[in-house]
Amino acid sequence: MSTNTISIVPASAEDAASVRPIISEIYARAFRLPPWNEEWTDGEAWAAIEEKMDLGADLFLAIDEDGERVVGLALGIMLTESYPDAADLAPFGLVPGAYYCIDMAVCETHQRRGIGAQLLQAREARARELGASAVGMRTRPDNTACVVCYKHRGYTHTGTYQVVTGHVESPRAVHVKQL
């Protein structure tokens, strides 16, 4: 069996636009599957990615070993008071000056290969580069693979709160690592 080498690269808005169909599909599929089970179209996924990048979010792409296919993506941003979720995140240690890992998605065919951990490492490096005080994210508490990955990388569960997505209320667990 050959060793899979994945490259994690920062991407500009232009880069994102050039692979729009691919990253939109990866993002939408990730949130349509358990534990999320949300209704996403590729168009809605692209709008969400674009909205976050318009707010100043960094985009990282995971490129397969051949350098020909995007197999994952991650978004992150240095939190400010004006970020839409800042007030919800602050009680859990994600305050302005911390780096917030907004979203991450990996193709089903490439999951359980450490790509999520590599995308997380890229966002941690970006957080340090920006001088962030902490780095963190939120996920569903029943997203076991992510929760285990975060714990393994030194993140602490700092609390859980309810969010409304569409017409559905669901919990979000916040995980934070001080830098």
C-alpha cells in the first residue's frame, strides 16, 4: 500500500472560485451526512464559503497526493467583536484575539486518513502567525471523530450551547486550546 501524501495549501478567493464546484460539493455533502443531517445544496454551500471569506476568513485546501484533486477544506478567522458568532463563543473562551476554526470538511473517500488533523494544524499555524491567544472551534457533541481529534491535539471542551440552524435547534460543543 502506498503512503498518501496530502498537501495543505492556503487559498485565495480566486483559488476558491477556480475550484468552486468541488469545494461546494465537499462542504454540502459533509453537512448533509450524520451527525449534521442538514439540508444543503451546493449553491448554499458556496454562498456560505463566500460569506465567510468576505468576512476575512482564511481558506485552506487539502490537495491529494497527485496534486490534481481537492479532497478537503477548512475555514478559520481571527475573532473580532464584530464577527457574527462572537457573543455566542465568548463565554466559552473564544474571545476577540482568538482564532476561530469556522468549518472543516473532508471528502468521504479520504476520511480517517489524518487530513482533518492536517487541516487543523494549518489553522493552528495560522493562529500563531497572527499572534492569536487561543484557537478553537465548535462541533456537535456527537461528532465523535472530531471530538477525539481535538482532544488528542490538546483542546479542552469548554462548554456546550444550543444553536438554531434553519428550524432545528441543536447543541454545539466548544473546544479551545490556549497558545
